[in-house]
Amino acid sequence: MKGVKNTITLFPSNWLYNAGVVGLLRVVKEIGDKNYEINQNGFVEIKKEGLTCKEIFEKWDGLTKEKINISYKGKSKGTKGYYYANQTEKSIKEKINALLEEKQTLRKGSKLFCSICENSENTNKSKLKKKVLTQTYGNILSASARTFPNSYWMLEPREFVCSKCEFILMCHHIPFVTIEKDKNEKVEIFINAPDFMLIWDLNKLAEEILQKSKEYEIRKILGSSLLQWAIKRRALLGAWTMMNIEVIVKRWHKEEKKWIIDYFDLPQDITKILLDYEIAGMIERINEEKIFDLILRGKFSELEKANYYVLKTILKLKNNEKIPDNDPITKYFVRYNNPDYLQNVAGVLPELYVKILEKIGR
């Protein structure tokens, strides 16, 4: 991360940082859409002109209250059990100011490299105690500096966090999307990728998908987001980018009474299929969740069977035959009594099957 004049430029890194950047963009977006730009090359530029510490804090605190029902406004103590432990309005504003300023906090001291952005910063022993990855940046991810090592999968217990990254990490909770399960289970997800434009789009699409149904499993949320992205963007992604699309899952562990972090991704073949805009368009035209589920699970040969039963059902309907509830067609389609719909499917499904096989090289 480098500050250039009145612009802060942010590049993708690990998922915790990426979630923080997206959370920061949500904060900045609350102030004004013209304050940031997500570059086509996958990095972010934030214009500092017009941004104030006071306004950033107020928008951040408002989103925090909305997301996790916690407010730091007016707090000077008593936040030990808060999501960002032992933080106050003053300490958070200090971190915001450090992000907005270009100068380093110290001219003398030990030169350390930030474990997040890898930039160097001078610090001393007293400052170092407050600048390592601990519960300050999320009590579900890290531990107290005096207890066990933090559970964040990529970093060591005492990793240094520079002044520029501190507030960014404290925005990582904002973009997580809640999946409603039941009263005893809460799950939150964030879709991570090596490109901020892709991250921004996929998480926005995931939110829109969950507004329609809170019952979707993680596989379907990710798959649907990739599908909609392919239709919207009509762009091709490199193999490396596809391989690094994953869902970060925060899940409440009932037995241990704590949050745990899981990771989920789709097989590369499935990702490749869903991100092909021609294939995505055909899946959208068929518009049948049962068919989509087959594709998500890699059961491509079932598409041939489905098409066979579509053709049989069309003939039955032409002969005014009633389709029983246990007919094989019901395994694949909900609207099996609609002849016009089935005619449309019969024109798309064989081509979809061929395109999928071509895409994965079978």
C-alpha cells in the first residue's frame, strides 16, 4: 500500500486485509461515490481530499452498529469484550488519522515490515506492544498478546501491523454477509479473490441473492454469484484468479461457544463453467434450480438424462397425458407441466451439455 499525494492506493493481499479494504470502501461510499475508484486492474484508489477523520469515524461506527450491534461512539473504556477489543473512540480516530496522513509516526526506532502490506515503518518497543496482530483487530480471529497464538491462519502471534493498515483491518467485519440458519446457528460469509473489482462485485451479488432467499447453501451462493458476474461483466478470468476465489465462513460453534473460521471453494472445473458467459446465459435461460444444482455438483451426465425426460414429457403433454408426481421429469424440473417452457429447455439443454464438456476438455 502506498500513499501518492492525495490518493491512497491499495493492492489485494490476504483475505483479512481484502475484507478490510472492501469494508473501508463501504465507509467511504457512505460519504460519497466520487471518493474512491476500483481500478480495472484490480486495485483501489481512495481520494483523501474531502475525507475527514470525524466523518469517517461516524460512518464506520454507523455501519458497525448496523452490522454487529456495537458502537464505539463516546467510548473511553469498557470495550474489552467488544469485537475490536479495548478500543475507544479516541484510539480508532488515531488509526483513521494515521491512514489519512502520509508521514510516518516516528523518525527514529527500529525499522519493521508490516505483515499485511509489507511496507516498512519505524517503531519503538512501547509502540510495538500496541501494533501487533491481537484482539485489537478482531477478538474472534486473534488472541491477547499474553495468551495463546492468534487463530488467523496466515500470520504469526506477534506480527507487526503498520499505521496505514490498522484502521483498514478494523473495517473487515463490514462486508461479511449473514446467512440466516436458525436461532442456534449463525453464519457469515465473505467472498475473497485476488482482484478488488471481482471481490466487490461478487459480495454485492451475494447480498442480492440472499435478499431473495436466506436458505441458500454456501455452494449455491458462490455459484450464483459467479454466474451473475459472468453475465454482467462478460469478461474472462485467468486460471490463477479462478483458483483463488474462495468463501471465508464465520460460523458460531455451539459446543465451544465461539466463532470459528472455515474456507470454501468450488472445484476449478465448476468455476470455469460458471464464469463462461455463454454457458452462464444458457443456465439463466433454463432457470431451473435443480439443473443448476446438478452443474454445481459436477453431475454433467445427468443433463443428458434430463433432456431425454424433457422430450418424453413434451410428447405426453401433446397427448394430453397427466404427469404423475413420481414421474422422472420431476427430479429435474418444477415447471414440468408447462409445454412452452419445456420446448425452450429442449432447445437449450443439449447445447449447454456440449458447451460444458468443451469447456472442461472432455
